[in-house]
Amino acid sequence: MKKELLIATSLAITVVILAYIATLGGGLGPLFSDLRPLAEVFLGTTLNPEKRFFTAMSPEGVTAIVWDYRGLDTLFETAVFYLAIIGAVAIYRDISEKVGFKGGGLGLSKIVKVVTKLLIPINIAIAISIALHGHLTPGGGFQAGAAMAVVPMILIVVFSRYFLLGLKLSKSLALAFRSIGLAGIALTVFLPIIMALLSGFNAYIMQNQVKANAPVGFPAYVGNVLISGSLILYNVFEFLAVTFGFSILFLLLSIEEDLVKEQMRGEVGEH
């Protein structure tokens, strides 16, 4: 017991010292002393109405960079992520998540289940808040989706995967909501082009605010509420896609290995 306590105390002290050296102590030298020119450009334009052709109209610099300044990179990264999910679904294509379905009596203790039921609404509220405020404060669609995807994972661990099936959260339903999220991202990507073609103006793919030669853009405000144009749309749709993309994986990976092998052997035997 004393040995474990000594190790834990030593690790805690080490973390505190390293944190001090890296931040307050200035141990990393010039890395934190001056802003790089590119960083100054981003910080000076992310929320700057005076530079209307360059601003993203968002006080959250990371979201502005991810979905505006380097939006195409993010789009390709998103495509890679969902191709991986498609690969997993393809492997499990003939394996039903309902196989071996059982009734109640599964999962952890009653105390753990009660505490989980109390915490799940808090988790959901925080995840939705991260998605809706991702253009204003640190967060965004992916972070919110990852936070929300914790919910089905916890339910699988605490109650078993059969509990999710009892709530009608199936692979098909998750695929449908994931598809809605992806379709929303695609629509937001091409909507400026569609609007430009209909109005006879120029526009760019993934354009957020108006540009010097492309006067088509998303509104920065709805009434007095700052929505940062397309950024809030990307966050909400990615929130849906990530939430249900991960949920699909959790549902499939929670199927008992023996049941998966049994169904795969049956599939091979049929061919």
C-alpha cells in the first residue's frame, strides 16, 4: 500500500512540475513568448467585421480554422473517418446485432444502474451544449459527438447491448441518423455554389462569409444571436454524424465474439 501511495505521489508531483515548467515557468522558451505571423492573422480576422472579406465571424479560432480557413482539409479528414466506419459496417454486414437477444437481468449492479440513469441526462445536455456553442467557445461537432457517443457506450457497459436494442437504437436507425448528418454537411458545403448559380454570382465551395468577388454567404447573425454563418451548421451536422457513427461501432463491437464467429461460419457455409 505504501509503495503504491509513493508512486502516485511521485507522479502527481512530476505532473505539477512539468506543468509549471511548460507554462508559468516559461520552460519552453520562445514558443509562448511571441505569436507567429500566421497566428496573428487568424486571431485578427476570426471575429472582425471590419475585415468582412476575411473574417469567419466566430470568436472561436479553432472552429473558424477547422471549418472555414482550412475547411477542405477537414472535409477530407471527415471522409476518411466515415470510410473507416463504412468498412466496419461492411465486415458486419450479415451479422445481426439482435442475435442472442435476451431479456432483463443483465449488466452491473442496481446501484450503478441508478447512478447511470442520473448522469446520462447531464452527459446529453453537455454534449448538445458543446455542439451548439462550438462556434463561440472551445468545442465543436466532433467533440460534441464524441461526448454524446459516450452515452450508448456507458449503457452497453452498465445495462448490456440488449438494453439499447430495447430502446430501439439499432444499427439501421444509427445509420439513418448518421446519413442525415453527412447529408447536412454535404448540403452546407455546396449550398453557396447552388445559391450563386441561381442568383448569377460567384461563390466558393464551403464558403462561409461574403468575399470580394463572391457576394454569396451565410448570415453571421440571426436577430442578435451570433451563429457564425455556416460554422454552426457544420457543428450540428457533424455532431449527428459522429454520435451515430461511433454508436454503430459500439453496437457492432459489443456483439459477443462467439456469436459473431458463429454467424460468419454460417455465411461461409452458405457460399
